[in-house]
Amino acid sequence: MLCRYCYPPAFAADVDPARADLLLQLFRDNGCQMTDLEAGEILPDNGFSKKEFRDIIRAWDDKDMLAVKGALRMELTAAACAGE
């Protein structure tokens, strides 16, 4: 996960599909990737809390939607980027 939005592992939480869709669109609008610096600007501007971001990313990871998941950068898989 992006460091600024990292939390220790926790129990799975319900993810609001509308918020997950918005985050997905933000990733797509940003070239299907996001760096830590970009997340620091984009996520708060769109009302995402660290917990909400973490929960959505965990759900995406469970669905194999992330090609890269690192401390400084995350990238969607080609299928997630294309909306397949």
C-alpha cells in the first residue's frame, strides 16, 4: 500500500461500491497508477480517509486488480484498467 495510507492488518470491512468506483476512476484518470505523492493530493481532495482507501485496496487485492502494490506506487492490472 501507499505508505501515507498504510495501517496494520485489520479485519475485512464493508466497502461502499460507489466509493470504490470513484477510486477506480481516479486511478484510471491518473494513467491506472498512483504514486504516494499523487495519493497525498488526490485522495484527500476526493474525501478519502486512510481507512477507506486501505479497505478498498484490500478488496481490490483480493480480486487481483493490482499489478503493482508497493510503498511508493500502485498500478492496476490491464483488465482493471480497461474495466474488464
